[in-house]
Amino acid sequence: MPPRFDAPPLDCASHPPVDLVIRGARLLDPRAGLDGVADIVIRGGEIAEITEGANAPDGAEVVDAGDLTAVPAFVDPHVHLRTPGREDEEDIDSGTRAAAAGGFCAILAQPNTDPVVDNASILAALRERARREARIPTGFMAAVTVGQDGEALTEMAELADLGAAGFTDDGRPVARAGILRQALQYQKLAGRLIALHEEDPSLSGHGVMHEGAVAALLGMAGIPSISESTMIARDAQIALYEDAAIHIQHLSARESVEAIERAKDAGVAITCEASPHHLCLTDEAVRSLDAGFKMNPPLRSADDRQALVDGLRSGAIDCVATDHAPHAREEKEQPFEVAPMGVTGLETSFAALHTDLVEPGVLDLGTVVERMTAGGAPFGLPVPTLAAGQPANVTLLDLAATWQVGEPGYESRSANCAFDGRRMTGRVRMTIAAGAVAYRERSWAIGAVPA
Amino acid sequence: MRKNLISIDDLTRADIDRILALAASFAEVSGREIKKVPTLRGRTVINLFYEASTRTSSSFELAAKRLSADLVSVKSVGSSVDKGESLKDTVLTLSAYDPAAVVIRSPHAGAAGLVARWTTASVINAGDGKHEHPTQALLDVYTLWRRLGTLDGLNLWIVGDVLHSRVARSCVLAFTRMGAEVTVCGPPTLIPREFEQLGCRVAYSLDDAGEADVLYALRMQRERMAGAYVPSLREYAANYQIDGRRLGAGQLLMHPGPVNRGVELASEVIDSPQALITQQVESGVVVRMAVLYELLAGSGAPAPADAEPAPAPIGAA
Amino acid sequence: MNDNVVLDAEDMRRTLVRISHEIVEKTGGSRLAVVGIHRRGAVLAQRVRDLVADLVGEPIPLGDIDISFYRDDVAIRSQPTVHASHIEFPVDGMTIVLVDDVLYTGRTVRAAIDALFDYGRPARIQLAVVADRGHRELPIRPDYVGKNLPTAASERVFVRVTELDGVDEVTIGERMAA
């Protein structure tokens, strides 16, 4: 499908574009039909050639990548940078460093900050900060409604002109169908994708976890799957009626995957994402009553998880998005019902999917790479690819490296990672984003050999 | 020796049997002129109650005192907790008293488990949100055990607002562990989805309740009307109230208290000889003494270097 | 079992008879009760009470005490099974003969005395034991002794009773590793 929207601008601190050769890595880019050992020559931040036995340009750094895998770098359309308002939890610098450490070359920041990004001056200020502080290209989404209150639309056309990458009220649903319809109508003018957090408040109520056997045992209010799937079905119909494009965020349930499939079959311009934690974990993790496993939407049953994995494999789910949601340690160290919802995920996204899905043979590595690079496409961003003439967006992976999550610390300011303490296989060694080296994994970097 | 009592799931059947026998010993102590034993002398028990409760908190207080322990009671109203001190900070502050045990009641599930992370004292869950209330279940088991001997094959019905009841959860776990068959019964809006996974049957009407040996009624709170769970108390009473007609001749009646007369129980059954409600309250102190003894005996610091040997071993058994 | 039998069933029977006579002699005229310390002390107490009651021709109250709640090492050691105590007669003004199988450090008897005082105020308390193995750590002395058995700390004295062990005997053996 041709992209519906023009590419929104992304902002980044300027870094010198590199001359660099990645020697001897296995290159994997299913979209480009690439799977084999070759060298990548990067000149002036652009991929100059992909060939075996390449000549290194003068002064170029040569990265000996003999036992590594090079893939197009990842894109995450769903990251919470907590800026402005909670820079203690994360800021543009720490958040983009975390993204780079996770192999990402671009992210889209969510607007549910304090204050909410619902007007031109906040958006402009953020973009200005990103031009100074962001390690990798960063886009900023703006709210659909003022204050994310679900009542009045924001000035979407102006915000789009000023560079909003898309619109979302993420954190909350656009509960009233009438408001959503108006926003979708307005999309014809504003020209940006609307991403939706799907939840019916009258069904989710005071729920804090998946409504199922574990919630029954723990005596905690549950959020039923139908809270999510009924809203998806509703919004898909409205989008079809208005010929609008919508992107469904953080899918969590089998019923939701089915609603997406029906909508796609019916011709709705609908895309969707799923997070590593929903693809790897279930509500069994919540038995511990550890608020580190509390997020919205919640971790659901093994059957729901299976549906998400199948959906990712088939492409019903278009991309992986982490919904990286930093929280201060003392806020997560509270009783489950009281603690805030959300987990970080940028630094563990690839490793978790590799360890829990690729290694056991549930998903192909190629599929995971495709889905992790596809996050920007619905928004109009180009998909990173390994091909001559393309800007250099490359992630070097060590698929054999084992490590313990949290043991080397985190780039993120916050440590509320759902995989904290787990042993994983698969590590990002280096990330090249928009032609500049954004990240080198410390212990491995000592081995790099300059020409 | 077990360290904490957070959930009934922490206890095996053998553990429960042992606690029942201990409680019976303490019942003998409670029958004496001097109702105290010096067992926990010099050790400190902290009662940390974030929810108002006269019944449970005074029961734990008396249990600790009858074991000669020093008791510190912290109620959230009027304390630094009200001023926003976090649960963690409160526990760390109270740790300065070097408590042997912390008894915690909280409106939030998992609070007891969290407290156990922050203290080396034994932690006893006196009710965490709607999750569990293990000592209530244990005293209910004890009350029936004293009355009937064994609970194997006992047919127990728990009737009422199961969704919001930590007593129901702990009782289902405890009674099934002791060999009873448990059925929960209430309005469909007040029984959680997949509740059978806990090991009980689910029923939405009292039609078959005549088969039960024991009817255990839960408190029906008026606030549930606000949540639209039940259209009216009248409708609830019509379908689920246990009255003289519904309480069969050989059936025993239990309730965790306090009773809403006229709602879940009719007055005539509350005062009938089939009701074990007063016995349940009496059981509370000795069962809590047994739990304190079970967790704290053998859990203290190792004996000093010039240790005294134990009293003469009692034979080779 | 490489234990040494120092008293066999017949020895034990004669010992208990002698103790019973001594009790009647020393306590003549007092209101008497016999209380055994769990577990084997309670069994022995029953035999002693029956013998004494026979001698005086009157019923004598019998009780038993579990000292678990009175031990001085509650915090330190994991606890053996607790049995309930049974003292169903008024204790005030009585002469109570405590009965135990082996007297060693004296701590068990101290705990039993404390327990008894929680039931009331006896006129006096006397102590009868089948074996006294020495190594006292408290100023406690028996009034009636079956047999003095000086032992090393590494040894153990076992008193076995038919009701619990199938045989009546007293043996000395090596302390087994825990």
C-alpha cells in the first residue's frame, strides 16, 4: 500500500556523519532480499555499497563484525519520554540513548506529558530541545483532544504544519465516538496518522490487570479483553465510514487481533502494533503481585499471547512498539493496585523477542527484523533498509551474546523493566542512526579497530 | 520453620493441622485463671492497620499479649501515614523496634507481600485488599474442626459477595485443602469470572443449598448498590438471604462478622443454636496465638557462644 | 542399638513402687496431687498416682503439663510437637509431686514449675524422677530419685515406657548426630 502520509520531520542533535566499514557481518534485510555475509561501506553517513571484500575509504573506521549480524535499524512509534514534566523519570537525552542502546534509529514520542503536547508552543519547544539533545531522530506526536480530555479537538492542522508526527491521546481512549469521528474527518486536512489507545472506561472500570483466573485468585479488579476489542471494532467502522487511517496501539487480546483482521479484510486503512512484553509475558507474571508487571493494557492469558504471536507472524500485526513507559522506583514499589502502569522496554525489545520467540523457533529472525523496522511506515516514515544510496540506519547484533537484564545498568533513567533480572540471548553492539554512530556497547567497543 | 503467613497457599495440610492442634492447646491456656504464657516474652509484635478494624486488630492484640509479647499498635488514622509517608518508609521506621512480627492489614492486595520484602520480621497478613485474610480462614476451619472433628468430605457453601471478599478466597483455599467440597453462591455480577479455578463449584441460586452441611454467609455491603452489582438489597435478600426457611435442620451457619441483620442473614437464624458466629469470634484469639507461635518459635537469633544445652531430650522417638 | 540397659522392666517397676512409698511417707496428711511432664513424665505420673492412691486408699488427682510455652529457648530451637496441658483440679494449697523421666539441666522442671504457678498457688512442689543424670544448670534438686546415673555430656539417657515405646527400660547410649 503506498504511504498515505508524507514523512513527518524528525529532530536530532547534529552528529558528524560517518565513514565506516562493517566487515564480514551476516546481513539480514528480508525486504531487500538480503541474507548473507558481505561488507557494508558507509560514506558520509550514506550506504555507499554492499559487497564482499570492499575497500575502506581513507580514514574510515573499520568494524570487524565477523560473528555479528547486521540488520536495518529499528523504529519505535510508541515511546514515552516523560518530557516535559517528569524529567526525573526520563528525558530526551536519556530516552534516546536508551533507544539507541536497543538498536533503534528513530522513535516517536507520546504527548501525554505534563503539560500535554496539545498546542503549538509546547511542540515547538520540544522539537527545539530534541535538536540539541536527541541522540537519534525523534518525532513528537500531539494530542487528539485538548488536555487529552476527550472533549475538544486540538488545532491539528497547525500542529501538523509545525511538525507533529501524528496524533494520539495515548494513556486514555477517545471515548466518545462523535469526537473520534470528527478527528478522523479532520485528518483530511491535518494529514497525519491518528493512533488510538483502545479501552472502554465503562468496561475497564477500576481494573488493574487482565480479567481472568489470576485476577479471580488475587481479588483484583480486572480489565476484560472486550474493553479493547469492542473499541477497535467501533473505531474501525468509523474510520471506514470517513475513509480515514488509524493505527491501533499496544494490542493485548485475541479478540483484538480478530477485530483487526476483520477490519483489514473489509478494507479499513488500519494498522496496529504489539509490545515485546505482551508478546513474551502473560498474567501469570502478576501472581507475584509485583507492580513491575502492571501496565495498561494488562498482560493477558497464554491464549491471548499466542494470538499476538500468530498475528505478528502473519502480518495482521504490522509492527512491534515498546510503549516504553518509565516510572520512578518508589512509585513502582507500592501495592499493585496503587502503583502506576507501565514498563520500560527500549533496551530489551530485540533481546526479549529473540530469546523468547526466535530461539525456540516460534518466529523467524527475519520476521522479527521486519516488524521491528516497520513502526514508522504507517506514519509516513521511510522504512530503514540495507541498500546502496540509503541513509545509514544499521544495527549490529550479537545473536550469541548472553547477558542479564539490568546487570550492566540501564541507559534509561528508570529501571522498571518487566524483564529485569532475566537472562537473555542477543545483544545490540552498535547502532548507526541517520548516518551517525548513536551507540556502541561498552565492553565490545574496545575491540573496534580504526583504519 | 515457615517465616511469613501471607496466603493460605503458603500452608500445607500438615501445617494447618499443626496450627489447629496448637490453637487447641492455647484454648486450654485461655480457660485458665491466668490466661498468659511467657512464650514470646521480650519479643515485639507490631500491629500495622491501614484499615479500620475492631474485630481483627483487637483479636491480634490479645493474642500477642497472652503470649507475653510487647505490642505496638499503629493505626493509619492520625499517624504519619496520613501525612503521606509511604508504606515502605513506615515499615523501615518501625523496623527500628526490631520486631519479631509485623501484622499488616491494608486496603491493597499484595501489601503483606511487599512488607515482607522490607523487613526481616515475620509478616502476618491480616487482610490485604480483596486478596486474602488467612487467619480468618484458619479460625473458621478451627471452629468447624472443634465442632465436627474432621472436615474431609464436608459440604460447605459460601454465599454472598464473593467478588469483593478476601474471606471467601482464603476460605475456599483453606477448606479445600482440608478435604472439604466448597460451593460459592451469589449474584452472577458478584462472582468473578473463572472462579472455579480456585477449586470450588459456582452456583447462582440457593436451590441446591439444602445439600450443604455448612452455610457460610458473607457480608453484603450497601455500597454494592452504588456499583450496580445488585439492583436492590430487597432483590438480594429475596434470592440469597439465609433465613429460617433456607437454613435446614442439620445445617450449621457461619459468618465472618459484622452481620448486616436482615440483609444476608435473618434475625431468627443469627440467634439460633445452629449459628457458630460467636464461636468464630472466640476462636480468633487462640488461632492467632497459634499462628504467632508457629511463625516465631524457633525463628529468633542463634544462641550465644556459651550456649545452654536444651532440656533433657524426651526419649528416642 | 548399642545402648546399655541400666534398668529393665522389673527394675523400673520396683523403682516406681519404692518412690510411691517414699511419697506417702514424706507427704502424709497433705492434700496430694501428681502431675506429669509430657510426654513420658505424664505416662509415669499415671503409674505413680495409681500406686500412691492404692497405698492411701483414696483417689488422688492426676494432671499433665506441656512445657512448650514456658521453655527458655522458644526463640532458638525449632519446637517439638505441642500437647495441651490438663490440670482439672484446683491447685491452691495442694502438695504437687511433679514427675518426669530424666532430670538433666533442670530447665524443663523450671518451666513446669512456672506453668503450675499459672494455675494457682500450690502449698509446695516436689519432684520425682526415674533417672538423674547430673549436669544441673539451675538450683533444682529431686525429692525422689529412681536411679542416679552420672553420664558424660556426649551420652543420652533414654527412659522407655510400654505405653509409648512397647517396652519399659532405661538405657544409656551415645548422643546421635542431629
